[in-house]
Amino acid sequence: MTKLEFVAEGEHFFMKFTAVYKPAPEGGFVAWLEEMPNLQTQDETMAEAKNENDPHT
């Protein structure tokens, strides 16, 4: 399991998130934000999962 912190900020807000990436038993990676555990994504590679969680992409 890998954890990465990132910040989303705008003119009127600042939020800090921790993204969690875990290898899925069937292959690929499951990713979610610790602050929003019910919001998940699954992708073939960790790089694809990171793109799903990054608010800047």
C-alpha cells in the first residue's frame, strides 16, 4: 500500500488529501482518498490511478 499527500487549493479554499493506492487481488490498483473512503477508483496501473485522484489533471 502506498500513501501520497496532495493539496487542492483555489481562490476560496485549501484542502489537503491523502490518496491511498493498494494493489488489487485481481490485478491493477484500487485507489481512494482517506478523507473520502467511499469514493474509490480502480485502474490497471498505479500511474492511471494517480491521474484519477489528482485534481490538477
